[in-house]
Amino acid sequence: MLIINADDFGRSPAETEAALQCYKAGRIRSVSAMVFMSDSERAAELASANGLDVGLHLNFTEPFTDGSCPENLRHCQDRIISFLRRNKYAQIVYNPWLRREFAYSYSAQATEFERLFGKTPSHIDGHHHMHLCANLLFSNLIQSGMRIRRNFSFWPDEKGRINRAYRALIDRRLQRRYRLPDYFFDLTQTIQQKKMDRVLALAKSSNVEVMTHPILQIESDYLMSDQFQAILARLEIGSYALV
């Protein structure tokens, strides 16, 4: 099964509209929504009106842009952002001094999602993939059995051994507690590196998620193309609800 999931739903009006256009055209089946952002309220209304399958796109790397966001939550978010943006390795380090801040931010985002959408998310992933940061991985804040996005998938000739080994270790930990697709790829990289045929071959026998950001021209052009429409006609297309 092929899962085409659009990220950043509700982050801004433009991103919401780009994803919704692709959904209405039958090019994607699900989205990951951000809460406490400038278009979160409207995005939730549109998702409900159009029957969208919606997951929670956890945000630990950007300030919340919704003016109604509680001030103490903004303060916690600022501390988390400062830590995770310190360097590219910060996400793999567990920071015990931010344990309460991560717990509060996660709980607030999960609660706000349920308020906006009237249900629990179909899946959970993260903006800049920070749902895989150490403070979340080792906290067990996310309920067991939830559908979760895995690490990026690579072929043996891609990335170094240490990089692949670390990702495999994290995925094995996730699999013990959550439900994951079998593979995960980024649409822009798949297009630019001409890997789509290999990805589609995997989707014939496995659950494969392809992440998209329809606000990007290269991705929206591809998703709305006749070529992609022909691909969809040959494969089983689904969403996280079927994982």
C-alpha cells in the first residue's frame, strides 16, 4: 500500500490550501496537522468538512503562531527550540532539564488536536522529524499502539553504516511499542534521485509512506501530473488508518 501524506496542514493558509487541493484531486489521502499555528482552526474545519484523515504533526522547532496560545506554553516551546536548534546532534541527546517542558508541550499539542478535530489523531509524526528526538523517544509520552512515522528508509549504498545502524536501532525501539509503515521516503528526494520506480515496487508488497509538502512547486507539479495519476491507478492507495 502507498500512503501519500501531506505535512504542515494548518501551519499557514497557503500550506493548508495546497494540501487540500491535492486531496480533492485524489492525489493524497491524509495530512499531518500542526496545532497552535496561524491556520490551525480553519484547517480543522476544512478537514472535517472534507472527511480528511488527519494525524498530529508535533512541533518542537518553531514558535507557535496562534495568538491564543497560552504564554506559559510559548515559554516552554522557546526553551525546547533553543535546545534542539543548538546543533544537528541535539535531537539524539536526552536533556533531563527539559523533561517537564517536552511533556507539557506534547500534552498541550495532543489536547489541542482533540479539541480542534474532535478525535484522536490517526497517526503521529513530527515537524523536522522531531517526534524522534531523544526526549520524546525515551519518555513514552505517546500512547502505546499509536501509528507513528518511522525513520527515513535508505538503500544499502546510501548513508554511512553508523547512520543506518542508528536509524535501525530507533525503528526497532518504535516497533516494540507502536505501529509503523514498513518504509518511509521524502517525495522531493524520490523525484530528484529518480527512485520512484523502486519505491513503487516496494509498495506492491509493503506499506510505504511518501511524505509530501504540496506547497513546494516540484512536489505539487508531480502530484497533479498525469504521470502520477497513472501510478495511482496501478497501486493500492491508503492512509495511516489502514496501517
